[in-house]
Amino acid sequence: MIQGVYATLGIFLLIASRRPGEHRSLIQFTIWSSIVHAGIMAMQAGVDAHEHANLLGDVPALFIMAGVLWFLLPRAKVLKAAV
């Protein structure tokens, strides 16, 4: 199931990569959902011995991906209020 969700998200991120400034919310969602997913996986891996391998693979990969997206995310344009 999660593979289907990530495949769909990946397609939409590829579309968003053409004009990332117009798709900031999708990219921000991807960043934060990756952080949350990695955090939950890390907690589960700490409790369940069968999930320890996630601490070496999936968890760091999700945090790295979130960091790269955050670094590449265009800054929001600040709108100045008319005075």
C-alpha cells in the first residue's frame, strides 16, 4: 500500500519540479510527511527487533530526502501590504 502512495506522490512531485514555486505546499507536505514517517519508523524499530534494519536504511533515507527537498525548496515570495 505505501508503495502505491509513494509512487503517486513521486509522479506529482515530478510534475511539481517543473515549477516548484507554484507547488510549495505539495513539496512541504512531502518534507513533513517524510519526517513524521521516519520518526514513527524509528520508534517502531526501537521497540520491535524485526524492524532494526530500518534504522540503517529507511529512516536515514527519509530524513535525507526531507533535508534535500527543504534545501532545494524555493523561498516563498513575501507580499508587501499596500500602505
